[in-house]
Amino acid sequence: MSIRLAIVGAGVMGADHARIVAENLPGAKLQVICDASPERARKVADDCGAVDVATDSLDTIRRSDVDAVLIASPDETHAPLSLAAIEAGKPALCEKPLSQSTRECLAVIEAETGRGRRFVQLGFMRRFDPSYAEMKAALDAGALGRAIMMHNFHRNVEAPANFTGQMAITNSAPHEFDVARFVLGADYRSISVFQPSVVDASKTGAPVFMVLETTTGQLVNVEINNNAAYGYDVRGELVGEKGSVFLNGPIHARYHLSMQSFERYAADWRPRFAEAYRLQNRAFLEFVRSGVFPSVAADAWDGYCAALAAESGLAALAAGSRIAIAMQVKPALYRRSKQP
Ligand code: ISE
């Protein structure tokens, strides 16, 4: 029998998830598209062949014809809607970040711990990206020797108008906080944040440069530049004792035109990470079917770790100094292999 999915939030990511489900997720059925705007919900439902539309997210999560939920609404709703899914006993694939506040992440963790299983798979899709997977596999296989450093660049064309100065750290950088932690298999000990004085720091999406130290002695640096102008560009290099691995994006063509040779950039992250989203959503469907949490996927604890790095990053920026990152003790549920 098909798994009946509700998508909450019909913006850019909700629409993209609906398309992935419709085109690439055999065994899943788009049951409901829910959005505060009925027109937006209807448009996505019509484009992707969903059965129904709704405007109330909590009612949608509780509906008896919904087996699992995909949360793609604005950041501040992620934790409350995850809690509602847990309360309804339904697995949820929640877009990142779980929350911009560690307090809210801990509430989700407490709710899952109370029920003795994981419900929330977090949309840190880069864990499923073939280039990061290969980087991690090379490290795990010992090919690079011990990891020493990881360099990360994250550039968007232009920050959305609603992007506050802090969102480079709380909305964009969590991808790097999570994926570097995932690749290295290490937690963070401290963070320092810098801003180039040549740009106006109050400007929407002003760039930041961060340096994190891991508990196992590596340095991780992260550039976030949400007004890079030229294209969506994510780069990463893992440096080990014996060599390094550099990420390659999925480039399908090279142009030779007008005395130039070049490749094209996408305007946003969806083409760059299309395969990662597809694999992530497949893993979620398998999780709903089997109850076994995907070993690669991020869970609520990983969401807490990313939020803690972001919160500490904001404190480091305000203080103008290096801030220690002090983690809570990891509950036993999240120490187990990712079984339910
Ligand atoms: C956005 O929310 C995303 O998740 C994108 O993957 C990221 O590149 C962008 O910086 C974020 O704002």
C-alpha cells in the first residue's frame, strides 16, 4: 500500500519536495498539500497531482489519511510542527534547521526520548550528496590518513529580502556545521566568527567567515556569502595527512563559446543537490515503511548540534572572540545505532 504523505508548506522547498514525490518516489502518494495560502497549496497540488489541499498545519498532521509528514514551512515552525508529528506518532522529514534555538531542539529531543524512538529525520540533505559521501568514504577507509582540516565555501547569488543579518549563521551555515561534523565524525569545541570590514555588516546577508575547532583536533573553516552574485556555489575540501579530497558538483556540460571555455552555475541549491534530495527522500520513505532510522540521515540530536554551533556563532560574532561550545550529554536514544 502507498504511504500517504502530507507536505506542510508550499513555498520553494515544499513545491520541490512535492515534485520529487510525484516524479521520483514510487510507493508514496501526495495526500495533502498544506499552506497558509490556499492558492499556493492548490497550485502545487495541481502541478503534482495531490489528492487534497489544506490550510491548517496541525489539523493536517493529525489527519487519519496521512501516514507521514514533510515539513517545509518557515524555519520558526519546524520545531513546533515536529512536536505535533511526534505527538501524533507520525514520522516527519523536517527541513533544516530543526530550530534556530537549542531550547526548542531539546524539547523535540525530550519528546522523542519520552516515546523511546526517533520520529524526525532532518533535511540536512548534503549527507546524501554523492560528493560528500565519497569524501567521507575516503576518510573512513583510511586513504587520507588522519583528517587535519576541512575548508567550506557556501555562496548564494543574492540573499532573500527577508534574510536578517544573523541568518547566514542560523539558516545557511547549519548545512556546513552538520556536514563537516558528519564527514569528520567529530563534535565542535569552539567557534570564532569574522566579518570583512569592507562590507556593511547590517546589509541583508552580509558575509561571515567562521573557524571551528573539533573535539578531535581538526580545524573547520566556513565562508558564507549569500550575495556572491555569480551563481550558487558550494565548495569543500577535506585535508588529511596523506592527501585531500575536493568536492565536485554535478557538471554535465562545458561550453566553448566566443573564445571562452566555461561551465554554468545554477541560480540556487536545487540543481546542485538534486540527487541528494532524491536519495534523502527515498531514505525517508524507507524509514516510514520499516521504522528503521536511516543510518546516514540527520536526527533531532544532529539538529541540536547544528543549532548549538549557530547559537555559539552568534555569541562569538557579538563578543568578537572565540566561544567555547558546551554540549549537553547525548541521550541514550541517540547513542544507539539509528534503530527506532
Ligand atoms: C537555504 O535555506 C538552504 O537551505 C540552501 O541549501 C542554502 O544554500 C541557503 O543558503 C539557505 O538559505
